[in-house]
Amino acid sequence: MTSPSPSPQTPSPKRLRGLTRGRLVALLAAVVVCCGIPIAAGKGFLDSNRATAEIVKCDVAGPVARVTFTITNGGLLSGTFDVKVRVHDGNGASIGETTERVPNLHAGATHTRDTAVRYRQGANAKGCDVEIE
């Protein structure tokens, strides 16, 4: 009588602390989805779009515009903000700009600042706008 030939053995999956490679990958993917997305979203919530700025006064009568603007920190943390103040012509094209730094603006606080913006000589200035960089 002949004995049956041994069947080829399938190698068992390698294990790391009792987890197969497939289960380990699935576990890591779940951790990234579970924890990575809320962390990224939370950082975005704290960092982006947390401040607003608006023009209070824009006097363009002369070669230098006198501009007053306010900035409000609507975020949860204090921060330093760079505010670009721009003078534009009747078509909306920029004819002069400056950047003002507002340091250590506390959460919920509003700050008002005056600045001067020199614009291109001979240009017909029509207005001002602000943008947080």
C-alpha cells in the first residue's frame, strides 16, 4: 500500500502580536480615518478663516490714501495676522498696497488701525479694500 503523498503546505501568514498583515493594515487604516481626519479638521478650524477685516474709512484725496480698518479674531486662539491694505482704481485694479502686521490679537478681540498707502502717481484712486494673508 502506498501512502498518500503529503499535500503542499500553505505558509501561514506572518503575525505581529497576534495580528495578520491584512488585519494590521485594516487596523491602521481605521486609526487614520478615525483620528487623522478629526485632527486635520480641528487644525483647520483653529487656523483658517478665523479672522475678518473690513474698511472703516478710506480717504484717497491725494498721493497717499489714509485708510482705517478693523480686524476681528473670531478664532479660539490668539494670533498674529498680516492684513493687506489695497488701493484700487475705478476698474478694481490695484494701484498701491501695504501689509500691516497685527500681533497677538486675542481670541474674540477687535483691533482698529490707521495706515497710509502710497499709490501710483497720476492714478485715479477710487477705493480701498483689505484682505487677511
